[in-house]
Amino acid sequence: MRIAVVALGKIGLPLAVQFASSGHDVIGVDVNQNAVDSINAAKEPFPGEADLQERLEELVPAGRLRATTDYAEAIPGADAVVLVAPVFVDDETWEPDFKYMDAATRSLAEHLTPGTLVSYETTLPVGTTRTRWKPMLEEGSGLTEGVDFHVVYSPERVLTGRVFADLRKYPKLIGALSDEGSRRARDFYEAVLQFDERPDLSQPNGVWDLGSTEASEMAKLAETTYRDVNIGLANQFGVFAANHGIDVYKVIEACNSQPYSHIHRPGIAVGGHCIPVYPRLYLSTDPDADIVRVARNFNASMPERLVAQATGTLGDLTGRRAVVLGAAYRGGVKETAFSGVFPTVAALKQRGAEVFVHDPLYSDDELRGLGFEPFEIGDSAELAILQTDHADYKTLAPAQIPGIKLLVDGRNATDGALWSGTPRIVVGAAQ
């Protein structure tokens, strides 16, 4: 097949590579000329994705994969087009921001030719594929969906850093606008993906047709919103437990020892492109989902709560040197999307602290580019707040931060034995 992938980011590029690895002719489209040039030179434009560089070095010289900024070069004659342009959410209104996907869809429609399967993989509010993308594609192309081309919604369900493994591990969900679209979507994804055996599943691992775009859209929102609500519950338990002399981690371990409890772990922040965003996409079409809203707000409040807890221990933070350990939203990943570092730094500055940030994955210049003052291990600080569970921090000791008077471990990632004699607050743990 000839396949086009629109938006070559941390999901789109591995998808394009996966399709090419399965023996197909793939061309990717992206507005970022630097990324396009890097891909065409067989160099990964971002670090951290397992096997990506090796596959680029194999596929690009062989002519199986190339990139362009020109939709006119990529779209006409494609058997399938997969879109993974981002959809964001307004921080104030919590309404979805479709501008990037709108632009991608209009550019695609302008060059769409009959016979193409169009698959949206970006997470969307329920109903978006049918009510927004279908009319936009028909209007821009002059073609009729279900007759001249077919539209399917098939959410990506992978985690950056392990995309290729996750593509094999999890069923590929599809939901089309017509029976023929469903058939075409199943044939397409069975031709570009390979699946691990999963005896734990209720049906064989592979392509699972949910029957409609709406069901497929909701499945992605439901599985990610579940995680946010679960973390919100864990955080609620953690706050209560800490106030009552209870170690919530022992409680959670005990609860999860039987098969009907799957409580997640509390933490200072829920970051990344997915979990903080998708519950708000869900709320955009189900505003009565109070459970979802309360959990999202509670999780967003955790940085402020822990900074307030630090103030309760140290007193006034005015003029005190404080370091936030970790800019990335999760350990081992060089990505700051919706990272808890931002609200944590803001809460400290609001209390008058002199704030620095350390992250082993970021250079000093990169931290400054994010708006932070960099910190070197060995520099002095009175307060440290661990925001990211990087492996480097597991062996962190007080001697490495001269003058430290309090560690707030927002991930339960440090070794308590190393901090014996130095005040240490662990999220969710009794003090």
C-alpha cells in the first residue's frame, strides 16, 4: 500500500516507521522543516524512542519511508491516510482546541482522491469524527464519504518510549462511519500491525471493531479518564492517610492483593499529553460528569498542597533557596507537556522562594529555555521538592544538596534510609 501519515511527532513518526517496516511505501507530512530534513537524513528528530533510530537507518535509505512538508506530494493516490495532529484543551475554558487538526484536515481534503481510507488516531471528544471531520473532508474535496472515500476513528494507545512494543501488545480499536469503512479499516490495520498473543483477553488480540466512531472515540477517553479518576482517588486517600498517621502505600498494597482493587499511586502531579487532557475532552461532551471533574481538579491541586505542606514545616519561604527536582512529566522521558514542574515552581515563587530546577535529561540552556533557573547537584538549597521519579534521584542523599532542611518527595522515589536525620515529607505517607 501507499500510506501517508500526517504529523510526524512522537506518535506519528513511529507509526510511519511501523507501517514501512511492515512492507509498505510510506510518506509522512509535517509542517516542521527541521523534522522533515532530519527524517530524510535517517536521523531521529527527538530522543528516547526505543528502536526508532535503527529503523530509520534501515527504511529511509531503502526508499520505504520519506518525509515532506507538501500535502500535494503525499496525499493524492494514497490508499490510506493516518492523521495524528494534536488536539489541545484551553486551560481556562476546558474547551477543545482543534486548530491544528482543522488545518491538517483542510489540507488533506484539498488533495484527497477517491479510494482513500482516512483514519484519525488523535484522541477526540465523542462525536467529532462524524460531525466535524466528515463534513470538512467532504466540503474540501467535493467527494462523498462512504462512496468515494471512507473515514475511521482508531485511537493510538501507546506510550512514548515504547511505541513499537505497545503496538504489538494492545488491541487496535476501530470504529468507522460505514460497513465498508469498517472492512477497509480492518484490512488496513491487519496489514500494517502485528500482535502478540494475549491469553488474558476476552477475544484474540488484533483489530477490534467497536461498531461506530463514537464508541471508538469513547473507548480512548474512558481508558485514560479512568486513570485520572483513579489517581485522584489515590491522592484523596493519600491526603487523608498522611493526616491520620497512616502509610497509604501499605494500604494500597493490601487492597490490591485481591483482584477487584486496582488503586493507583498518589503523586504530586499528573502530566503528559494524555491523562491531564483527555478527561477535559470527555467533559466537553458530558458536562454532568462530576466525578471526572472533581478528580481532575484534585489532581491539579496537588503541587499547591505539597508546597503548602512544606511551608507548614519550614515556615515562611521568602528568600529561601528551593529546588524542584525534575522538569519532565515522568521519569526517564524528556518531555514537559503538562508537567507538574510548572505549578510547583509557580507555587514556590508565590511564597517568595528563590526557585531553581534540576533535571538530568535537560541541559542548563534547555532549562532556561523553559523559563527556569538551572540547579546543579552539589549546589545549596534549603528545600527540595521531587517532582519527577527519575532513576538518578533514587540514590539522592542530603549531602548532595548542602544546607537542605526539608525534602518533599512527591513520587515516593527517594530512599528513606539515606534521608535519616533530615526532615522528609513523602506524598501520601504518615509524617
